[in-house]
Amino acid sequence: MNVSFRRRIIECAGLLFLLMTMMLTDYKEREDTEISGIYERFLNGELTVAYKEEQVSVGELFWDNDIAYCFYDIDGDGEEELHVRDSAAYYIVKICDELPQIIFEGWWGYEPVVADGQCGILHYYYGYGSEELAFQTIDADGNKKSEGTFYWFDDNHNGNIDEGDSFIGLGCGDMEEGGMEQYVQYREEQLAKLAGNELEWTDKQLKKFSTWQEAYADFIKKTDVMVSEYGEYSLIYVDEDKIPELYIGTGWMAIGEFVVSFYKGNIGVLNRGRVGLQYVEHGGLLYAATGNTGFYPCNIYQLKKGKFSEIGTGWYSERFDGETIYEDYFWEDSPVTEAAYQAYIEELIDTANCVEPSVLFTKEEILKMLEEK
């Protein structure tokens, strides 16, 4: 074989390799475009996803009308998954056989984290003198691997994590042998992932409503599965405008009550997983302090421009020593006296001026009212 012929073979091989690379690149780009298009259609409500043996749109997965989403390959298969959340729920959606599929669901405190080359799903919830912490990863086959779930309890009621407290570790190996010091170290490592999270989220409004009647009817139908046969509905006036808010008593202690607002075509949602919600009529403030079994949380909320925010949090608990009952009071995680506790509440809201939803209707009655208004 002469040199020129060998050179032509090498050149042809090089051209063939280049052509194959271009074809593979083009195929990958077209595949990525198709996947992006599927995600876009799902986010726009044009495609449904299987959820609890039904096909539902993205809007039916969330209570809020405002969501956020991002893309990241959390399972290491080389393709980015869609991560989407609102104030309560978080889902990972993956394209399988050209259709969106939910591969992870978490409620209250779940967050995908990507920091220092590590990625996974962190669950962190703190409230009322206790804490729950868990970190897990997910692989390309959908298998989830957890480092365990940890629970901390403020046993000595001082508002701090110290040796006087207790913690429980489920599926965490030798963590309990290391004691509170090891737990605190692990906790700091996990929260550092959250603080250094590299993911960037994009905000999205699911629907634009023409009227408050349309918005409230949509929310009632969407959350119907969470309301028992004893559910109650009402129209109340929390903020200063002439548009009422929608009150829903679900009839379930665990789900509690909803208050829904309408502002400039959008809704805001407040959910308290207990009963007994009160409000200052046209004052923009809501208050609840009901509890049970020796635990009584207090939450004060503000409604402003259609958005709910919690502006004060406290609680008190009862403990028994023989026949003597002791009450421990906390405000914003710090121990306080009973007098100080009451003063903090009255500084934020006039509880004597609070009222409860008075005129209550069934679902059928409230939907008919919304149609007629």
C-alpha cells in the first residue's frame, strides 16, 4: 500500500468519524429539544401526568397558583429532570417513553440540594421545639438511598440543642452511639448543603383568573379530595378591599383550614393544619391558638396584596409532675414567661377584636353562590 493511498484511507476515516460525531451531536440536540418541549408542555398544562391512579395537570398537583421550577440531573443518568415546587409540595418529574412521570414527591420541607459536587434531596423541618432531618439520593433506576431520618426534641425546654435534649435516629447506623455532639455535627453538614445550594429556580404562575369567583371555584374543585363530608365553606373579609376571601374548614384535624385570597388575577393560599382560625375583619390579620394533648401552638398571619405571611409564632406546652401541671411558654423559639407570651401576641393582634367565620355553607351551596355573584 503506497503512502498516498494510506493517507486517503486515514482522511476518509477521519471524515467518517467527524460525520458520525456530527450526527450523534445533532441527534442529541434534537432529543434534548424534544425533552425540553415535553417539559414545557407539561408546565403549561398541555400534558398530564399519572398521579394516584389518575391523569392530572401540573395545576392539580399544587395548592398554590405560584410555583417554581428548575432542571437538574439528580439521578445521574445524563439527562436533566424537572424539579417543581410550591410552598408545600415538591416533585421530581422525569420523561419516560416520551411522557412525564413523577419519580419523587415530598411535602413540607423537601428541597433538592446541589453543593460541592454532591446532590440529593434534603428534608428539613423545624417547629415548636422539635426538628426532623433526612438526606437521600436517587439513582437512575429510581432507587432511593437514605442516610437515615433524625428527630430532635427540646426535652429541657430551653430552646437550644444541648445534652439535656434527646434525638432519635431511624436507619442511621451508629449515629445514636455518637450522642448529641455527633448529631449536631451531622446537622451542620446537612444545613450547609442547603445554604450553599447551587440550583436556580424560575417562578411561574399556573393560571391567570379573570374573577375571584372563577379563582375560588377552581380551588374548591382542585382541593375537593382533601375536604371531608363535614367540610364547610364561607366568604369572609380579611383585608381592606371589597373582594372576599374564601374560607374552607376541611373537617380533618390533620389538614385543618384554608383561607384563599384573590389579587390581580392570582390567588394566595394559607393552610393551617389545625382548627380554630380567627381574623380581624378588614384588618388584614389572622390568628389561631388551638391545640390538643398538652400542646398549643399560636400563629399570627398577615394578608397583604394577596399574600399570606406568618408574622408571629409561639406555643406553650403542659407537663405533669405528679398532680402538678407546669406550662412552658415560647415565643419565636425562645422561652418566655406567660405574661411575656401574651404581650407578644397582643402587640401584633387585638385578639378581642377577632371573629370566626360565621356563615358556613356546603360545597354545593358555595359553588352556586360563586356562579351567581
